Amino acid sequence: MYDLIVIGGGPGGLRAAELASHAGMSVALIEKDRLGGTCLNRGCIPTKALYAHIVGGKGERDGLWSRVEATMDKLRQGSATALRMAKVKTYRGTAAVTQWEGEKKISVRKEDGSVEEIASSRLLVAAGARSVRPSFAGNDLPEVLTGDWAIVDPLLWDPERNGDVRTVAVLGAGVIALEMAMMLQNLGKNVILLKHSDQILRRLDGDVKKKVGQIMKKRGTDVREYVRLSEAVQEGGGLLLRGTAKDEPFEERCDRLLLASSMEPILDGFGLENGPVRVAKGCIAVDDAMMTSVEGVYAVGDCTGGAMLAHLAEYQALAAVSHMTGGSYRVDLDALPACVFIEPEVATVGLTEEEARARGEEIVSAKAHFGANGMALAMGEGDGFVKVVARAAGRTILGVHIMGPEAASLLGEATLAVAKHLTAEDVANTIHAHPTLCECFRDACRRVMEE
Ligand SMILES: Cc1cc2nc3c(=O)[nH]c(=O)nc-3n(C[C@H](O)[C@H](O)[C@H](O)COP(=O)(O)OP(=O)(O)OC[C@H]3O[C@@H](n4cnc5c(N)ncnc54)[C@H](O)[C@@H]3O)c2cc1C
């Protein structure tokens, strides 16, 4: 009998298995597909491998697709090695829990059809999420792609094979929709962004959203608001879309439709349906130690809902294993970083101005612009800003919102500042090397002190 069985080999499951094993537990991990989950095989890694070349301009377009595949292969090998080194027993097959309470019993159905029964004293579920497929006639046509699989379709992305795709309609206005829309535009495709409302990047700071909207306008992105699709029909090798936009009849032609409006937790396929674990609002319900309603059963990552991010899944795994071993680590959602890999890059941590006000905080905020930053100008990328939101009393940093060159990489210092409740003065008085992009964060902190 194992001390812990992990279902799912994505970022959440992998991290949990490694940490638990390092803590001295005997651990088994069951993965039905490839190690790395959505993140490595069809999410973060392939999108960013493409982004770096298509938008970031780092590298040649020639051989682009083989480089994307090579990146994924290398990281998959790395995950397998890490599990081996941690002495985690890996099962390739589909897990189904047959007994949740007391001793946990799990059956593993392998590719050859054989079934193996294994047991443990603890169980951790990290089954991930899938794209929501809105209901309209023709939503399963081959030209209709979903946000969680589209990125590994070379007929859409490989410049050597995607010549038949000229126009792509992207349904959604969140991170995945915008990242894909911008990359497709940079590949020379016409993009029609179909939004359910007038919003984009709903959770981001108002100033950032405004600037993203301006940039999309400048790029000439065709944006339709309040779209409801009723059908997609195959026509001349592509699709004819019908529905309404702002309650008026809507008709549009495209070669591919990409469904990227939202993701939903995976709650089927592993015996949850008939089990005792509590599900709330379509997600596995957990407490702050990632414990479900059943003793000894934990859940982490996308299947628990909330912000669906690979790094959040990993830190939730840390919280779960910490709880199993008597530790006290808990995830601080007020210091959760997130990035949007568009042009210019967006990165954010902590409270937005709107969220801080809604919590009743008395705040001050200030911006510093990359247009006044030596390194940004030297790079020819002076567009964008760093905005700092701080508590008025004491100037404790509550949120940092960056739009500009290398925003995602700049977020590390900002995240530390928010997580450790540093003040604007702490950052402003810390020596920042010159000339660097992070001087822009320091300058925003100086401004916050002057407010
Ligand atoms: C296009 C795209 C881009 C993204 N970009 C980013 C990004 O830049 N940054 C970021 O932080 N996040 C990004 N994400 C989100 C990120 O991929 C997820 O948040 C992350 O993968 C969640 O990790 P997880 O461990 O919860 O689940 P997953 O990575 O989905 O892993 C779950 C695993 O469980 C396995 N599984 C499910 N059921 C069973 C079963 N019954 N038996 C055995 N195995 C099972 C699945 O096969 C899968 O491998 C992106 C997602 C997409 C779709």
C-alpha cells in the first residue's frame, strides 16, 4: 500500500508526487496520457514556444514547428527523470477510484486493456480542466478547434503548413483567446475576435485593460461584441458562422473557429460522480490546505476551479503536501502572479485598483512609463508602464500591474514585494542596477511615495 496516490501528471500532480516522495512517503502517480498535462503538452509550453518566435522575435520562423516539438519533448523527458529520481512509481493508464473513504482503492486501466488495483492511505486528485464547448449546431465540426488542443495543430500554426488558413474566428476575450489571436495576427492571418460581452481580460486592472483595447484597435483587430453563435456550417473548405451580435443577426465566414471562451474542471472519468467528495459550483471543493470533504483526499490545480494557472497548481500541491506532513504552508491568493503573453507583454500580481477599493482599502496608485526607461528605449520598446497600487497608510504594496517589455520576467520582484508586504519605500530604497527594465518598478514605487 502506498502512502499517497496521485491522479494526473500535470504541474499539480507532478509537483505533489515529487514533494511527497522527498518527504519520505511512498508515492504512485497515474497519468492516462503524457506527463506534463495540459501545461506541457498543449498549453503554457507550446504557446510560449510559439510566442517567443512569432511575437517575441526570438528566433527564426524556419523550422519553427520542430523547435516547438523539441521543447516539449525535452521537458517531458525532464519530468520523467524527475519522477524517477524521486522514486515515484509511475503508472500509465486511466485511474478510477473505487473506494474513497478509509483506505483508498484505485483501479488503473492500462493501454493494453489490463486493470491493476492499487491502494493508499492518501489520495491527491489533479485531473485538470478542459475547454468549454458552447452549445451551437456544428460545434464539433473538424474546423472548430478548442483552446486546450488548438495549439498543437500544425495546420494552424506551422508557417510551412498553414497556408490554407487565412481567417480565424476566435471566440473569447480571456488570456488564451488574446494570446492566440495575437500570434495568429503576427503569422499574417485575419483574426475576428468574437466576444460574449464588451469586456476583455476581465480580471485585470482597468488601466491595463484600456491599453490592451487601444493596442488591439491599433492592430486593426476585427472585434465583435455580445456575440451568440447559433450554428457553424461547412462551406467551401471553411465555415459559415451564424448567430447574433448585440441582438442583431450575425453572419461571418472563416477557415477555422477557435473556441477559447473558458475552461471547466474535469470531474468525470475517475469515479467522482458516485463518490462522497463534495463538488461545489462545478469544482472539487477544497479548504486552504487543499483537503476535500473526505479525510485523506486532496485536490489541486484546475480541477478545483479558480484561477487556472500552472504555477498555482504547483503551489497548491506544496500546500497539500505540507498539510500531509504537519506543515503550515498555505497559498496566498493575494500574491498570485499571472501573465498574458501578448504584445506588449502583460504581468500582474495582487490587487487591482478596483479590487482594492471594493475591499474598502484606502489606496494610492502611481505609474512609471517605459518611455522614460533607458533600457526599454535602448531595446526600442518604450511602450507601456508599471502601475503600483499601495495602501495609503504606510504605502504597503498591494498590487503591481505591468505592461511592457519582458513584463512577465519583471514580475518576480513585484510578486516578492506583494507576498512579503513590502512598502513602496522598501523597493524604492533598494539599489536597482542601471540600465535595467526593473528600474521602472522602482520609479513607480518612488511615485507612490510622492502621492
Ligand atoms: C492554451 C493554454 C495556454 C496556457 N498557458 C498558461 C500559461 O502561460 N501559464 C500558466 O500558468 N497556465 C497556462 N495554462 C493553464 C495551465 O496549462 C493549467 O493551469 C495547468 O496545466 C493545470 O495543471 P493541473 O495539474 O491542474 O492539470 P493538467 O495540466 O491539465 O493535468 C491533468 C492531468 O491529469 C490527467 N488525468 C485526468 N484524468 C485522469 C485519470 N482518470 N487518470 C489518469 N490521468 C488523468 C490528464 O491526462 C492530465 O495530464 C494554459 C492553458 C492552455 C489550454
